[in-house]
Amino acid sequence: MPQAPLPIPMPTMPQTFDPLTHQGKLPSPCISLCVMTPSTGLCEGCHRTIDEIVGWSSASETGKRAIWLAIIERRGTASGAQ
């Protein structure tokens, strides 16, 4: 009898990460769940647009901070928080 596959834990974005108080270089929001949602234009894993994903490596720390703040806002909207 075949066994059901074991669930693989998926990485998640830290719930307590604050880009405004983070010290040092800002980490990439990528959690290796790279699927673009056509209806929103956002990655299902990190909630970035394709332009934000492509430009991440060349973005300034100020630009990365702005992207992180946009992600946090998007995640709040996606979870129903206002």
C-alpha cells in the first residue's frame, strides 16, 4: 500500500520583522515559493511585484525598506486587516 507523502514545512516570512528598526542589510523577502498571481500581479510567497523582485539586488537600502513596507501593507490587506 503506498504511503501518503510527508508534509514538507514551508518557509514563512517572519511575523515580527520590522524593516524600520532592522540593523544591517535588509534581507530578501523571498521564501522560495515563487508563483506569480495574475489577478494581483504579486508573488504568492513574498508579495512582491515582478519589478520589485527583479530590482531587489540593485535596490538601495532605502528602496528595499520601501519594498518591505509595501509587503507588510499588502500582507495586512490580504489577511483582511485594515
